[in-house]
Amino acid sequence: MTNSTATRLQENLPDLQSYWMPFTGNRYFKDHPRMITGASGMYCRTHDGRQLLDAVAGLWCCNAGHCHPKIVEAIQKQAAELDYSMAFQLGHPRAFELANKLTDMAPDGIDYAFFVNSGSEAVDTALKMALAYHRLRGEGQRTRLIGRERGYHGVGFGGISVGGISPNRKMFGALLPGVDHLPHTHDLEHNAFSRGLPQWGAHLADELERIVALHDASTIAAVIVEPIAGSAGVLLPPEGYLERVREICDRHGILLIFDEVICAFGRTGDAFAAGRFGVLPDLITTAKGLTSGTVPMGAVLAKGEIYDTFMTGPEGAIEFFHGYTYSGHPLAAAAGCATLDVYRSEGLFERARALEGTLEDALHSLQDEPNVIDVRNFGLIGAVELTPIDGQPTARAMRIFRECYDNGLIIRTTGDTLAFSPPLIIDEKQIAHMVDTVRKSLRAQR
């Protein structure tokens, strides 16, 4: 009998063999299972009956907390009323209601919502929109896409191609052609332990001008960036950086896409990072917090100009040959409507903004702890970067992750960085407990 089989029988777990887990060391996990069997508010419950404070909102997504009763009720009611409606040539009221709520919440100038099922699908959809938009305008030669080093844009072929995280790319060989990348903005020499946006680095946006000169602006369709690069370890835009990217895109007729799959719905203390930073992109990709993680759903939000460009040809003709079986799924749309209502009625975006300083002070109190080489924060998102163990990249952070789990806290690791994105309902005592647990784990692993 293997260790994993003995553990499963002892703790009444299901057979773990058949599930090929995503972004997980499957062999290690099946010998050392960590199973979540329930959740409520700020806490998750494990298979062995322990309670864990969730410091990452599931996976950057449960912004209203787990199992919010109003969201749960909306999903249950919708499931009993309409389980599914075909998304092609037919509609259902909830999808239109959600689109209206979303565009009302979005920055001025963002007028339309196209529904998908995930952040990965949102990115690939936005890239296709950008390519088609230029073709419809008679500039079909604009096929080049520009991403950024260390950017994460999901796991579709388009998203991986414009993404810049090496381990996500290297296993798959050739990806989309005609893609280039801006340099990332993370520089410990100049920006270590910045509070909020770094002061140094806005000039890095000017690398876009170099790329334009190399390829010619007439070949470039779109630039896609995360306002804050979450999965790469909470990499913050230097002050003025996003404004410069916007200016360069405008100068050369290039569309700007903000990937806000992580940033949207309160994470930055605003509905969208575009609103917090005062920079309006042409397209915004969203997911995660759209339903507070309850039902898979994403959306691409578009300027009216882009939508209008597609609305040509015979009135009954399909304008955009793209979509998914589950686009605007009734249960997801009901969850989205309820989630956006909760954000507004409970003032969760304002709450996140008010707690920004508390989280900042708490995280920066870790500056002198063992192996800490940087602390970063903005809104209700933060990171603590650690010195890697020689020859064992990611190992130090993973040890802290396991230590925290054993001590009642769920955190996120990316490389050798610890990432934090708690539900927007977190309070000051829970922030203090979160950071104190991390502190003890850092000291235990020195």
C-alpha cells in the first residue's frame, strides 16, 4: 500500500489517481494531499477539519468572500428557472442585464461586453477582436501582437504567445508568429521596497517605440499588458508608465488591451485598474472577480468605436465569427449580476481602498525578516520576494507556502515570491494575523 493510498483511506479521501491537476506537482500532491472541502467568508475548511484564512481569495477571484449568501441564492434560483440557453441566435435576460451592469461600472468610453468563460478565453477573444478590427478598417496588414516579458495572459495559444513567463512557454515550442515583447518593469536595484507605484521606470515604456521602429507601426495590431502583473509576482507599473504606453499606441494607431483578469473588481481599490490609474485602454479582459469565483465566466469589454466597426454588412449577417457554447451562461450571468450588486451594496471597492495602507504597513513590516529581498503592494494586492535557494528555484517560497498552510493560512507562490490578494471583506485583525503567520514561517525556514 502506497503512502497516498494509506492517507486516502485514513482520512476518507477519494481516489486521487485519475485527476491530472493543473499547475501542480501531481506526484508530490498525491502523496501529501491538501484538500479543501468547504469555505465561508474569509475561511476555507480542509479535509481534516482545520480552518484556514484565505489570503489569496481562492486564486485572485473570490473578492466578495467565499459562498456569499446573496450570490449563492442567485445561482440556485437561476438553476431552477433556466439552466441553459443557446448563446447563438438566441438570448436570455440575465446576460443583457449583466452586460449593462458591467458597462455601467466600467470607465467612461467602455460600452460593450462580450462574454466568455475564463480569463484565457477573454485574452484570445480580445486578440482576435484587435486583428479583425484592423482588417475591417482596411488595415489587414496589422497582424503583429506585442506582449511583455513576465506577463501572464492565460494558457490559450494567443495568451501564451503574448505572455512572457518562460516556464509557461518553453514546453510547447513554436507559438503564434509575429509576436514581440516589451521588457518587464521589475528592477530591484531601483525599486526594491517601494510603497505603492515605483518612482523609477516610466522610461521603459519607450521600448515600445523601438519595437515600432523595428517592425513598422503599420504591422502592429495591439499591445497587451496587465496594469499590475499578478501571476509574475505582483509587478507594479512605475508612475507614468501606463500613460506613456497609451500615448505611444495612440500615436501609431495601435490598440491597447488591459488584461484585468486579476486587477478588476476592487483589487486596486477601484472597479478597474484603468479607472484607478486614469488610463483608458481600447479593450479590457476580465474574469475571476466577475462572479467572485463562484461560476466560471469572463468578459471582454470594448470601446463603442470597436463594436461599431464590426456592425457592417447585411443586418441579419453575423458580424464576428467567434463565441463559445457557454458564452453568457445563465448561471454565470446570474452569479455576475449578484456579485456586482454585492460589490456596490457593501461598498467593497471603497473598503479595499481604505485598507490599502493597513496592508502596506503590515507587509512592509516583513522587510527585515530572513531572506526577504523585496516587498511590493498596491490596493489589496501585495508580494514578498525571497532570495532563491542556490540551484533550487521556487523551493524557498514553496516551503513557506507549506509552512503557512500547516499554520492555518493559504498564500500563493509564484517563483520565489509570496503573493497576497485577500477577499475584499478582510479586516485589520485578519491582515495582522496573515502577516504574523508569514513572519513565523519565514523565521522557521531561515
